Amino acid sequence: MSDAPPPPPAAQPGSITVPLPPGMTVDQFLALQKVVVNLAIAMAVAVGIIIWDFVSMIPTERELYRDKDRKQWKAPATWAFMVLRYAGILALFPGLFFTSIQNDHCQVTASVSQVGVILVTGSAGVIFAYRVFAIWRFNKFVVGGVSFLWVFTVASWIAAGSQLRASQGPPTNFGSNCILHPVPSWQPLPFASSVLYDVVVLVLTLVKLRGDRIKAYSIGSQIRGDNVLYFVIVTATNIAALVINSLGPEHDDIKPVALPFPTLLTAAMGARVYINLRMYNKKINGELSGSIPTHSSGTTRSAVEDTIRLKNSNGVDESIRIRKPGPSDAIPLGSMKNTVSVHQHQSSFSDGDHWQGPTKVNNDYRNINRDSL
């Protein structure tokens, strides 16, 4: 008769016994716990930021609801902004449950989060696309190319999300018990499609701003400062995510940590592009206090006058009557193919000129396209 197996050793005072998941060694378990901890921290940070961003934009959203202009609700970008506002929460908040707490519904949580990611990608892409359509005056090649890339990007994220599988694992001492199954080898495809879309949008924006030579105007500087910077941030973030997800299996422990931040920054930057362009439209309408300052250092413009004052080469003050942007200059939210005519005035006095009546001025009329925001 064989002897019975010896009983497990009694736990030493001050120590705990941690059950290992089936088929997992101590080293594998410790490595898994490290990944779980890092992912839980990253997701908690992302959720905290997205909630702060959501709360900070509540006054802006309330103002949008109170606006009596019905034309803005006919613009796709307005609806994309509303979807983007809540898609960020939908994408990241379920991820907090998936990564930080014991969960009995791992697949449902992962699927809901992935739906949010798809909505963020699609709605932000609509806002970026309409910005490009506007400055290119709805050029059919630009509209067709950007629209195709948008469809390809959204389809890539839908395909990747449909392959996402998660199951309930054994209880853990920290973080979630959810186990994410291995992803297909083409998993970096959606990140690559987002990078391609962002790069095309950024390049088209820079080319048009440079081609129209509007960067010397205060309006052009505002467009560049308020939008191009956001495009750069989103593009750089998606490039970093693509690089991380393209690493070999030996870096699988850091890949999940990078997942929340592209969604976070895409949601935040996309909303800001819409808000800044809407504020710019209100400035053109004269609804905001003050006026858009001119770029030239020797020129001043008041909020109530339609006169530019400058000095010629002899130091004599001169006045030039100009047409102020009025309500008719603003492009309605439902009509994006209209333009605003901006006049650049440059004094043509040489050192030998003398003041003899009206100022000699060269008027360079340029059309700066506006979008529907």
C-alpha cells in the first residue's frame, strides 16, 4: 500500500498563499501580474483624463444646444462632434472594468469598448475630413481620396474589433481576471490605416495653406495654430501606437499599455478642432467681443471702425477704408462651398514719394475657404 502524499507545508507567519492559474509557472504569473498592473494604471490615467475633458467641455456643449441656428445641425461635422463627445467615454470607461476589477462579462466589456473605439475613429475622421474639404473648396479628387481613406480606416477597425476575443480567467489578487486571446497577425492594420489617414489629412492641409499663401494673415495663422497642431498630435500618437504594436512577441507586455492613448488623444483633439472652428465662425459673424487683429505690426483695427491706419515712408499717417467682415461673410454651417474674401493691403510708397491725397495701395484679393463650423 503506497503512502499518502504529504500535506502541503503550513504557511509561515506573515506570508500568504497565492494560487497559480492552471498551467502557469511562478515566473509566468509574476510577468502577467506586471502587465496587468501596468495596463490597469494606464487605463485608469486615460479614463481620468477623458472624464476631465468631458466635464470641461460641458459648457461648450450646452452653448451648442442653446444656439438657435438650425443650419449647424445640418452639418455632418456637428453630429460627428456629438458622437465623439460620448464615444471617448464609451471606448475607455469599459476598459477600466476590463483591466482593473474582477469581471464575469469580459467579452461584453471588450466588445463595448471596441465599439467606442470605432466611433471615435469614425467621428473624428469626419471632422478632419470636412476641414480638408473646405480649404480645398470641395475638390472632387480630394473629396474622393479622403472619403475612400476614411472608409478604409473605419473598415479596418471594424475588422480588427470583430476578431477581439476575451474570456473569464481564474481569480487574481490584483487587477482583472479577464484574459485577452491572441490577436491576428494583421492586428497593426487598423493603426496603419489611421496613420495613413492622418498623414494625408495633415499633408493636404499644409499644402493648401502654403499654396494659398494665407499664413501671413491672422486668419491663416489662426487656422494653422488651432488645427494643424491638433492634426500633428493625433498623427504622432498613432505613429507611436503603430510602432509599438508592430514589435515582436518579446514586447507583448508593453503593447496593451499603449492602447488607450490613441483613442484618448483622437477624441480630445477632434473635439477641439470642431470647437475652434466654430469659435472662428462666430468671430466672423461678430458674435464674439473684439475683432480679429491684422497681422502687420504697423496696422491697427478697432472693433467698430472699418479703417486701417498706417504710416508711409515719410511718417505721415494714412487711412484706408476697407470692408469689414459682416454677417454675410460667415459661411453657414450647412453650406461649406462658400468662401470669405479677405483683402490684404500693402502700402506702395517708396522713399521718394510724398503725400498727395489718397494712399497708393495694392489690393491683393485672395479667397480663403471656410468650412461649415
